Amino acid sequence: MRAAVMPWLNVFRAFPSIAVGLLIVALYAAMAVLAPWLAPMDPITVHADAVLSPPSARFWLGTDGNGMDLLSRIIYGARYAF
């Protein structure tokens, strides 16, 4: 088993950008799978009092023109990207 793993480690050592790219994709996939637990709010709940709100403690990335939390929408959007 160890001999089969070693060529892959050599590739990652020779091309660290491949390892970084795979790490980013893996984190994005984990975010998509764990979206219901990671998202701070429901992505389709409208907050009429916070339309086009800038980033704050309540809305980390702000809100869109409809008053929806952008961070939650990005996290749930990862599920549809895959």
C-alpha cells in the first residue's frame, strides 16, 4: 500500500500547486456537503430591514438587493455548483 502512495506524494512535492488546488476543491466540496450546518441563516429568508446591507456582525458578507444573506447563499450555492 505504501509503495502505491509514494508516487502521488512525489507529484505533490514536485508540483505544490496541484496539492493546493486539490485542497481548495476538497474544502469547497466539504462546504457544499455541510451547508445546512455551516450557513448562519436560511439563504432564502428575506430581511426587509437589511436590503443592500454592508458586511457586519449580523451579515458577514452583507445582503443582496432582496435582503438575503450573501454568505448563506454562497454556501448553499456550492451544492448546485457540483
